[in-house]
Amino acid sequence: MFLSWNRIVLLPLLFRVHELVSASRYGSELRHNNTECLSQLKNYGNLSSPELCAMAAGEDECGSFMFSSSYTVWGWGCRCCSSPNPNHKDHDLWAVYDVVDCDDPNSECI
């Protein structure tokens, strides 16, 4: 019975998340791997992927963000960068991404 209830509740939710991500006008492009922003503006919380982070950052008119896939559960999540250039301090758990506007005909959104 639990499995049936689980499927009834979770499958529509998963399809809705897929629709939201697919319909997003924002994408992400890796700028720097294994480093963090020079400075941060805002923490968008525990988002589970760079794509979801790009959606939040793009809606907030943030041009770049840092994301940690290793520590989303622990609250590192997704943060807007006020300066996306690396601080020349290696950090294996962060990556810096640029937000891509998928409505721009010159962008290469997947």
C-alpha cells in the first residue's frame, strides 16, 4: 500500500518539477570549477542542481552564482556572486556558473 501511495504522490510532483525546469528561460554555463566567488550577494538556499540555481538567480537578475552539489543538504546550496571572478583560493566543493538567458537567440541553452 505504501508503494501505491508513494507513486500517486511523487510521480505528479516529479513531472511538475521537470516541467518547471524544462520551461525555464534561464540556463547555466560553468565559469570556474573548484573555486568560489570573490564576493557573494545572496543565498538562494538548498537547491538541488545548477539548473534550479540558474532559475532562481536569473529571476533575481543575478548574472553568476556559485553552487555546491556536495553540500546542498548542509545548507551551502546556491549563492549569487557579486563578483564571479575566482578569489584564487581553491575550493573543491564549489563551482561558479554564469546565468544564461535562454530567450536570447545567441544563447546555447539545452
